[in-house]
Amino acid sequence: MNLDKEVRLRYSESLEPENLLALGNEALDQRNYQEAVIRFQKLLLVDPTSKEGRALLTRANALLEKERQDKIKAEVTRTRGLEKKQWEQDAIFLFSQQDWQSSVGAWRKWVQAGGDPKRGDTEIRRCWDKIYAEAEKALGAGEQEKAVQLFQSVGPGFKDAKERAKAMEKKLQENRVAMGKMKYEQGMEAYVAGDFKKAKALFEEALAYHPDDLRAQQALNRIREELRPVSGGARP
């Protein structure tokens, strides 16, 4: 047994082309492609003209690269499987917590990780149905701003959510403009009455409702100048 080990060791360390070729082929048979590459590389260093060695080295390198790619693909598949499972658990939990918008996002991630698109679409539409119902509830409670945001968060083509959100947003904008105009007029009344601080507050409110109101912006700039302390003494 000791003699056999010694012979095999010397054989494996030998730089004879025949031995290197045999060892390389043995490594290929055993699917030890890294070892096969090393053996065939040594063979070509000893005998650069070996066509068989060059062909076998090319084959061993190709098999080694394929093995590496297969390992990477297997790892990606394993990781995506874990991610998919986690996204599914997150989506179900978020739905149970009535966080339907976040649940939609989790289901989309689940589909991206390899989940069944048909099931993902079904689950997402369940979430949208809950959001739609919550929007109607907010509308019934007079919370129009909240209702608009909820209708807008529903996906395209789901019931009439987008149409309702658009119509409500238009109405809300008209109301904001009207409130801004009213606050501007109240501010002008306060300004004429000499109550500059009240006028300033009203002009700021007007701009909060209607930021594009140039009259309110000009009036606010003017009142700020009026309220600015005069250096070197009291205001005239």
C-alpha cells in the first residue's frame, strides 16, 4: 500500500506529457474540472505543440465555466425562492393589518421574485377593492382630500376610481381657489384697516390655498415691507 501511494505520488508529480494527459483525462472523468485545467495547462507548458492537450484544455475550461455558471444560477434560484417566500408572508401580514397599499407593493415584489402573475393580480385587486371601499367611507365622512388620495392610489382600470379621483380633485381645486380669493379679500380689508399683522396672516393663508395667486403674493411682499423694522429709529 505504501509503495502504491509512492508510485501514484510520483506519477502525479511527473511532467511527462503522457502522464499529464492521463491525469487530465482522469480529472475530467471525475468532473474535477479545475484539476483537469491545471493538468492540461502543465501539459501545454511541457509540450506547446500538443493539439490534443490544447483541445482538452479548451473543453475543460468550458466545463469549468459551465459548472461555475450553474452554481451561480442555483444560488440565484435559491435566493429568489427565499425572497419570494418572504414577500408572500409580508403581503399576507400587511393585508391582515389593513395596510392594503403596502400589501400591493409586497405582492408586486412577490411576482418579480417568480410568483404566479395570475395569483399576484388577484391578490392585488383584492387590496384595491379594500382601498376603494375605504375611499368611499372617507367620502361619506366628508374627508374629501383623503378620499381623493385613496382613489388615486388604486391601479388603473379598477372600477371608476381614477375618474372619481379626477372629478373630485377638480372640485377641490375650485374650492381651494375660492378660499384663497376669500382670504385675500379679508387680508385687504385688514390692510386697509391698518391691521398689518392680521393682513399678513390672511395673505399667507390665501397662498396656502392658492399658491399661484399673484395678487396675494404681491400683497404679502408689500405687507412684509410694511412690517420690516426701520433702522435708526421708530417707524414714521
